[in-house]
Amino acid sequence: MASQEIETLTAALSRLPGLGPRSARRAVLWLIKRRETALVQLLHALEAVQHALVECDVCGNIDTANPCGICSDARRDARQLCVVEEVADLWALDRARLFTGKYHVLGGRLSALEGVRPEDLAIDTLLQRASSGIDEVVLAMNATLEGQTTAHYIAERLEGCPVRITQLAHGLPVGGELDYLDEGTLAQALRARRPVS
Ligand SMILES: [Zn+2]
């Protein structure tokens, strides 16, 4: 029977994406054995995240400043807007360093199964942004069924806006999630983006 403290930490960790109760318990034991080298580091890192990081009111990115470093970077092309599902996708695309415009994070994808509706995503703010000073909206949704459904929905909603709508080229593996792709594949998909039909 583990102590209450260990149970509480295990329960908290097992709620993380990709971690079940068993791997959470393994992680807890691993941390306890490495109190000085890993546990203390993790504590400090968590504290820093809690105090320093905020969500950007403009694009939804997570950064130490609000507006974030990307939104306030004057060297970036403010007429190009790349729409992604999650912050992790923004980071993945930005690591590839090919897109020089700004971003918009939806905060998820439409899903009948998970009950995610348009009003649950940052679509209204996207329409607002797209209707002033934007030339091109790049839909960089995941190549999953839900990602593509979301892209089509947004393309329809953007119809009234005087913007060019493009999306990442196929060549993204079917079922592929941006965050897991290597930078070469991602770069190729971005370069070969095409108008939404
Ligand atoms: Zn931002």
C-alpha cells in the first residue's frame, strides 16, 4: 500500500496525455529515486511554467509574454495567417522555420465523438482577424478525418472574407499529426500548399 502522497501524485500524473496509471506510478518511483537530480529540477520547471507562461490573447500561443513573441515580431508578415489545431502544431511548424507569417491556434478540432462544436474553438476570433489586413489564410490542420472536417468548416466560414485560403499539401501521411512529423515532411507540405477547393 503506497502512501497518500504517492497516490495523489500518481493520480495527478496519470491524467497527463499518454500516461496511464501504471506508467504514472513508474514515473513517480523513478522521480523519488532521483530526488536531487530529477525531482527538484521538475519542481522548479513546473513552478517556472506556472508563474511565467501565459496564453496569448491574439493567437492562443503559450509564451512568457502576451501578446506572444510571434505576434509582436514586426519582421513577420502580418498578412499571412496560419491556422493550427493546437499550440504543439504551431511550435512544430515554427521549428521548421519556413512560415514567416503569424499564427492562430484553434484549441482543438471539431469532433462529433468528443462533442467539440465550432463554438468551442477559437473560430470567431479567427474570422475577426481574417477580415482585416490578411491576404492569405493557411489551413494547417492535421491530416486526420477530424482535422480535415475542421478545415472544410473553416474554409466555408471564411468564404465572405477577401482572403486567399490555402491548405497544406497532401503528402502528409493519412492520419498524420503535425507534431509528430519530421521537419522535412512538414516543410514540403507547407511549400506545396494549395488553394482550398
Ligand atoms: Zn500570439
